[in-house]
Amino acid sequence: MNSEATHSHGSKCCGCLMSRRCFLAAATTATAATALLGRKAWGAEGNLGDYIELGKFRPRPSVKIRGATVRQKPPYWLGWPGTSYDLEERRKAFAQGFAESAKAAEVEVSLKEEPIESEEGVAAFITEIQGEKPDAVVLTLQHMGIWGWADKISKAGIPTILFAPIGVGFTGHVLEISRRTGVHVVSSLEMSGIEQAFRMIRAKKQFENTKLLVVAGNERKESVVDRLGTQVKYIPRDSLHELFNQMPETEEVKSVADSMMKDAEKIVEPTKQDALNAARSYITAKRLLENEGCNAITSDCLGMVSSKVVPTPPCMAASFFQDAGVTYGCEADVHGALSLMLSSYLADKPGFMNDPVPETVKNYLIVAHCTSGTCLDGLGKSREPFILRSHSESSLGVSPQVLWRKDQKVTLVRFQKPTEVIVDTGTVVANVQTPPAGGCRTNFEIAMDRVEDVRDVAGFHQVVFYGDHRRDVEAFCQMFGLGMVNSAEASAKPKAT
């Protein structure tokens, strides 16, 4: 099959394997007695048979943003935006745009009814927000002469979004304040900039409301990620495969297995039993998250495969999780899991954690791993085509070979540490087949931006996702005090000899 396959399954609902409604519809073909037997077998240790909706694990915190319009007292005479500019008409239009953006970003915005038009009004608003402590403040600026007031409000200790519609700010006005930690300036008429700014505030709250389960080693312990606030809970690796071994082939298992085989573009190595085992792995992971009170996971998957304690790696489970906006990272890599959260929370898109390979003849970066989400355009969007393959390194079970779209712009991110992110961009050139190439099943070439020599691409287990989101990631890092570097800058640093 041509590696650049057409989107013959683009109309299929993304994430239907995780939907209770879809599962129950499929399960109606089974007898009630069979379903009951499966539930009893899995429920032997206490309600383990209850259906678990995967989407419930995605953090949906309450995000409160306070807003106000800041301007000189009208009527104006001279100065931008000008006397012909209808202040109230534009203020109402912006308020409507804020409401629509808030709904899309799943945040709550409360706008102050009266504009702030004096020093006293600025002082009173600062007192209000310091008392309320909202997650962020958004200010609409309606005169070029009030940047000093905006500056005072931005120093109140609350993350601040400054919306400067075209006509109220020169480059000199935004030069310093737009690069300050805790501030994000949208100098535009595009409401998409406001929506993304709201999503940035939500993403930070989602990090703070995430409890990441790390399945590795032999001990239980907990910690909190610096700056991001994410809780991390470690449990012994045996916890996962022991629970998997208890998992019978319930009606949900059969439904999930049937769906993955039906929806695949092609099936190469896996058998029906492999698909059933992959479905068991997926449902086991949901159960483990439920048992441990967590909502994201990364496991020592290679360790479990190499020690042959499971008949399938969790590659398909991880794909299903990513498509539902729930992080499932590979190889117990905490920073890799945090990077997957960044694409999911900031862009609402599944990320692809990968191993980077330099293609030195064509100067492309090849990124490869045995799992990838399929709803690459965004959560709830249509799927990219995928082929069911075996896990490349072990020939076990099921791994998805997802065909990434040629000429698609992509962003690469990687938390090197909790306080620093590598950010790069590029364009998908072609999918790579295994064989003739070696390596993992989802495997494609990227022409990198701003990186002259692909050997200089920084990091390992970078997360790739659709779209050029470099400026969005930069804004997130600036707002919350994270360091940021791209590969060109990293390669320019002096190297140890």
C-alpha cells in the first residue's frame, strides 16, 4: 500500500472506542447472560466490571478569568484609535468575541460592566483582583495613552492578557511588556489570539490538576513537578501486568477489538487474539487509573515486553488514550509524558512521543515510535489512516502505524526539565515503511525549520503534533516562567570537549 494513503476513514468518529454509547450499542448483539458472566469474572475483587468512560480522566478544572476595558474618559480628541472610532460598538463586539472564545477554550470569563477610565479605577480594580485571585485577567485597551495603567494592573501578581486591538499600540508600546513573564499581549483584531490565550491559562490549570501515574520499579512514592504543579505517583511495575492477567475477554474487550480491526486501513501481522489482548491492555489501563486515583499514565512498557510478562505492549491503549485527550506516555518517561500533556492541553491535539533519527543524505529528521494518536487535527476530529502492525522490536501484539499527512506543518516539544522546553517546527515529508527501514511502526520524515544540520536537533522523546504552534508554546513558557530553547540555539552553545 502507498505510504501516503488517502483518508478513506476520515469520516469515522474519532475516539468512538472510548464512548460508552458506542460500546453499549455494540454490546446489544451479545446475550445478557454472556455480558453478566464477563462482568462477574472481572468483578471478583470488587466492582472491577463497571464500565469506565476514558474521557473522564482528562482534567476539566474550573478556570476563572476577570476582564475589563481600560481607556481614557471619552469623548476623545486626537490620538489613536481616533474620534471616528465607535468605542461602545467595538467594546460590545469584543465582549461577544470573548464569550465565544471562552466557550471554545472551556473557561469562564467575567467582564467588568463599566470601563476603567481613571487612576482611581485602576487602583480599585487591582484591589478587586488581588482579593478575588482569578486564574487570569484580560484587559481590552481602547486608547493609546493608557499603557501605563495596563502596566500597573499587569504587576498585580495575576497572569495578565492584554488585548490591544489594532490602533491602540505601536511597536514601542508592546516591546518590553509583551516579553515580560506573566504577561501575554495580543496586538491584533483576530479573536483566535484571545481563544489561544484563554487555552494557555486553562492548560496551566490542567497541569496543576493532573496526577500522573508512573508504573515502574518496585516502590510506591509521590512527588510534585516544580513550576507545573503536576502530581506524580509511582507504583511498582508489577501492578499493571498483574491486573492485566486478571482481565477476561469481556464484551467491552470484544467490542474494542472488533472496532480496531474494522477501522484499520490494513492488518499486517496481528491476529484476532492479538487484537483481543490489545483491548484487554486498554481496559486494564483505565482500571488502573481508576484504582490509583490518577488521570494520566506512563509505564515501563519495554521492560514488561522484554521480560515477557505481557503478550502485547500497550501501544494501542496509548493511541486510544491520546485520541481522548488523556496522556499515556511510553517507557516511564515523566518528561515525555509532560510533553504529551503540553500538546494535549495547549493545542487540544494528540502528541507523538518519538525516537529521533537523522537522515543525513536528505537532511531530514525521522521520528519513530510504535504508538501514535490518530485524531491528529484535534480531539474529536476525524482520524488519519492507520495500519495494524506488530510491536516492531518484539513482534508481539498490536501497534498502530499511523500515516501522517504529507506537507503538514508540525511542532516538536520536549520538557528537558520541568522548567525548560525545547521547541522546534518542521513539515512532514513522507511516511517511512518498516521494512525496508528498521525502527518503530509509526515512522516519518520531517524537514526541519531553522535547523541547518539535522544532527543538531535537540532532545530525545520529543513530542510531535500537527500545526505550527511555536508562538503558542513560547507564550505559554513566558507566561509561566519556563525557559525555552530551539535546536538552532542549543547547537550554537559551546560543546564539551
